[in-house]
Amino acid sequence: MPKLRVMLLTGRTIEQGVAKERGKASKEYMESVSVCYTDPEDLKKLGIKEKTNVLVSTDFGSVVVKALKSLRTPHMGMIFIPYGPWANVVVNPETHGIGMPSLKGIPAEVESAPDKPILSLEELLEEQFGKKQYTSC
């Protein structure tokens, strides 16, 4: 299976902002941030179609997200994951004393992962922190 070396960028999206109004534990929020916007040419290089699960890996971690065609092209060799728990797995947690990690320009690899599930928020938190998390009051 081909792996593609890319540069990871993160940031806010309109879809994420709208979904956040329903709550960070909502299905809409999860679907808006557990995605990886990818140049259509890079999807071809990976041999996958849009909406295929992909594994994104950096020096800081790995996470499964859904590949979506980026509407802002061309930008081969760059992927975008919206801010959120899934992006947090693969960004550098170091804040350099300012309280905010570096969220842009992170070297990453992407590979097809159609048989791997996208974890729910609760599953992701349990995997990352090793104990059951409660996402509602």
C-alpha cells in the first residue's frame, strides 16, 4: 500500500463551527473534525477514493480519519485536518510556553486504511489517556 509524505496543516472550518453548536460530543461535530482534506491528485497517488478512511501519522501519533477532496486546490503534498481531538493526536503537544501548540507545517504520512475505524470521541480519549472518559454530564 502506498504511503504519501505530506505537510499537515490544522485550523478552523465553517463546518466545524456549525457542528460545535450541537456540542463536541455530537455526531455532527465528530464528522466535521475527524476528516482529512486532501488534494484530489494525492488521493489518486494513494489509490483511494474520497470518503476512504486513512491513517495519518506524525512523530507525535497516528489517527484514522476520513479522506475528503479539498475544494481549495491545487495543493499537492499538503493535508488539512480541522482543529479537534483527532488533530490533537498528531500535532506536537509542546507549547513553547505560550499555551498553544504548533498547528501548521507538521511532516506527516498518509496511507489508506479502509479496514480501520474512525474512533468515536470517547474511544479516542480512552485510547489517548488510558482510562474511560465521560463526555456528558
